[in-house]
Amino acid sequence: MILSGERLQPVACNGLLIIGDPHVGSRRPGRRKDAVWPQAVLTKLERCVAIANERGLAPVILGDLFDRPVEPDEALKNQLIRTLKGFHHRPVVNVGNHDIQHTMLTDSDTLALLGLCDVVDVVSTSAPVAEFHIGTRRLGVGMTPYGQSIPTDARGTFTGVDLHTWFTHHDIAFDGGYPGAMPPFAVEGCDVLINGHIHKTQKAVLAGRTRWLNPGNISRQSVDLADHVPRAWILDASGELEAQELPFERNVFDLTGRIVEAADGGVVAREVESAFVTLLQAESSTELKRSGDGSIVRDEIEAKFVEDNTSDAVRAIVRSLLGEAVERHASS
């Protein structure tokens, strides 16, 4: 179902299985070189089903179940539905930025279909969601979707729980962060806050009583995650996370243009600066919007390569930068 402030019935389980941002999609991420896509992420989800069912865990997906708001591949959607229906406990899914076309979940988003068909329970509005009974302890769970305000005071949302947790999908400044990221803050009444959206596993941050955690994605979308180990995490009744490594291959990225033979640093720097200025000028205009796949920009840059007789090393670097720009545009 789709939850807009309603609460689920209490769930008896042995803990929660936390699954970070699967990004299921038929479109292969720019630098992934898997022979078959998206089998890698589906295999991880199948392993999550096995872990959850073997250990009696209730699954929670931190957002971005889908890589695009509208997934066009019907076969992929059916395969994903079969996998999700394999969980003994129905997954509770937060809404991430990749799941929605607008500011909130609507009927035009694929994730809404899965909620309406009771494949998963989708939390579309920031609110308390459910109690989970883990042995003799009671765990209160709330969620805030992407773009909605994280509460500063969660007192009174649950009565008599032993642990109060909240799940978010936001830009949080865990390790210094970046411009616009929100620093962790104390949420009154909340013991543990678990965030999706940020792809790498982050160190815990304590703000007042609230311990902020960011487990990281189960799917590596970009080359900066090459060293990230995909894991699911078991949340126990005391609020501790236990890592569960998922099947993955280490060398799944095409590093062309990222690693080049040594060359004269000054010459390379000047050539890259010249070519990159062209890239930035094109990206800042409407060219990416016009072509979608960057083909217009690519043609302009390739022409400049010929005009300037640009070295192969510099061409590789700039092509890599263009690929990343297109990938950023596609995921924004």
C-alpha cells in the first residue's frame, strides 16, 4: 500500500534488514561493463531475500528502489516484483529522488504501482510508520521521503517503545559533506536515524541523543564507488547494525580515460583546460537537454580534437569528463 500518514499493523520479527538504494533499472550506468545488466543488482536483492527469510527479518529499503521514476522495461518490472514478493515480510520502502518525477510520489511513478499492488509498502509522506516487535523489545519506525522536512522533534509519535528510529533520504554532511548538505542534528526523542541517498558507507555521527548512520548503496552506480563494498545491514533491537556482504564483482567499471600513461604535466594540463572549457560551455548551455545522451556536445568536442590535433591521452580524459557530465544530467 501507499502510506500517507497511515500506520502499518505491528510486525513481529527478529530485526530489520536495511537495504540501501538498489537503483533497479534497465539502463546501464555509464561506466559499468557487466556482461548482463541489471542482473548484478537483482542478484543482490535475491540474496537480501534469502538473508531476511533465513533470519526472520523485516526488510526496509532506504529509497531509490528504481533508478528512474518510470521504468519502461516490463520484463524487468515483473522480475523485480517476483523477487520482492519472495520476502516473508512485505518490504517497507522510503521514496527517493530517483523514484519520483515531481516533488512527491504520484500515480505516474513506477514505484506507486508496486505500492498500489501491495508488492511493497511505500511511505510517501513523512510520518511514523510502524512498530516492530523484536523479542520483548518494541522498535518504533518513522520515515521521511526525499525533499520533505526531517522532524526535529519525534517525541510522542510512539508510546512505550524501547528504541525510536527514523529513516531518511537526504543530503547529509556526514564526513564534511559538500555545499548544500545538511549537518546531522539532534532529533528529540529519536535514538537512531538511518539515511539513504548518499552512496558510500559513512561513519556514524552522534548529535545529541540521535545517532546518524548511512549504510550506503547495494549497487555501485559510478566509478567513485569502485572500492565500496555492497552490503545489506541487520538492525537489531538495541540499534546496532551488522553488515551482511552481498555478492559482487570488484572490477565492474570501464576506467578508460581515468588511468592514462604518464605525460608532461604542463602540456596535458593546458590541453585539458582548453578542451574542458569547451565542455563546460556546452554543458552550461542547452546542449545536453537537446541531445539527452550528449551527442551534440560530443560532436563539438571531437571536432575540436581534430582542429587542435589533441593528444590521445587528453582525448581520453575529456571523453571521460563528458561521460560523467551526461551521467549527472541523466540522474538529476
